[in-house]
Amino acid sequence: MVPGVDVSNATLSYEINPHSSGSVAQNAAFNLTTGAKTFTITGVDGVAKTTTSKHRSL
């Protein structure tokens, strides 16, 4: 993260298959000052994959 940039109300944007679903809504607000966030993407086959956001200070 760039010093001085307010990341307390960052938004999440991602692209997935239109028939898949995500546990976090598009453009949802994230407070990245409180640490990494975990979310799940479920594919059209019903298989769920969980991932954690990664961010670091510059």
C-alpha cells in the first residue's frame, strides 16, 4: 500500500464466470487497515475456493 493512501474504505472488484458466485459483493467496501480479508468463489460445478487478500505497505 502506498503511504498516505486511505485504505479504510477500499472496494473489491473481480471478474468471474457469470454463473459462479462470490461471497463478497462486487465493489464491496473493505477496511484494509484491519488486516487480510478472506472470501470464497463458488464455481458452476459447485466447487468452492477460498482465498485471502494480500496487501502490504510500500
